[in-house]
Amino acid sequence: MRIINSELETVAVKPSQYPPDTVPEVAFAGRSNVGKSSLLNLITGRKSLARVSGSPGKTRTINFYRCEGRDEKDAPALQFRIVDLPGYGFARVSRAETEKWGDMMESYLENRQGLRKVILLVDIRHKPSAQDVQMYEYLKYYHLDGIVAATKADKVSNNERAKNIREIRQTLGMSKDDKVIPVSALKKTGDGELLGIIRSLLD
């Protein structure tokens, strides 16, 4: 599948602001500096669909992107959403802000009928943090786990990549059927596999 059209549909902080729950949604979650905006731009083929900020922790809202995908040139278009969840783990965020973030996430994950899966982003260079582990446990609770995108794959050698992926799987307690996809927004790699997985979730 290739995404042929994408646009920001809604920015929300509470359920009353969400767009109608009428199409499948695939959400992305991760630490504030994990490269989520760059990855979203890569898979949608847009240079600035999601704003890449030099200041981690900028995304404090749930951003809904309306997308149209196509398997082949003349195939029917597939309507779905990519949902950018607010980044976590930024030290300058106050405790009150963190609690607000938790409530925002819970209301979305618990009640969104069209949500098919949450793809967790982790930095391939580092062992997943305690907050990454907590987030993955959170996703397991809602049966939304199973896919991890390991970002910044261009920063490690092939040997390091294999070792670090094993560490990611072990630290997050992933099963053998769960997927870890190394991706690099800089080198434009891994996006095809990720799009293939998103396509399978739309069926």
C-alpha cells in the first residue's frame, strides 16, 4: 500500500473533539524525542505533515490525520486515519501535565472503536526506558500491542541492530509473534514494511 493523500483532520485533547469514529485508525506512541514526526512524514510521503520540533515534548494533543491509501494504481482508495499520540518522558513536563496526558491517553485507548493497533516507537540505540515498558504494558492491557518501530536504525551497524532488537524484545516482554521493525527516516528505510503492516490492519 502507498498513502496517496494525507491531511491533518483534527487536533484534540478530549473525546468531544475527536472526529467521527467511522474509519479504521492506527495510532503511534513514543517518547518525546524518538522521531515520531519524522516517521509519520516518511510513511505518508509528506515533508511536513507532522511538525518536526527541535524542542521535545511539543506534542501535547492527539493529532488525527485523515489518510487515503491505495494498493495498486487503479485499485479502490482505502480510507483510514493515522493518530499521533502525545509524546511522553520529557523531564520538563510538570506532574499535573503528566497526569493530564495519562487521562487523555486512557480515554482514547479505552473507548475508540475504530482503533486497530498502537505502534510503539523506541530508539534502536538505547534499551527501552521504564516509561517505554510501562507504555507497552498499557497497550497489552488494551490488546493493542504487538508492533514496535525501532527508529534511527541508520545510527547503528548491522551487528548492533540485531543485538539491540533482541534487547528491545526482551525488555518489553514481546512474544515471538510480535514485530520489531527497524526504520530510518533519514535513509528512508523500513517504511515499506510498516505500511504493509498498516495495510493488513485495515482488513
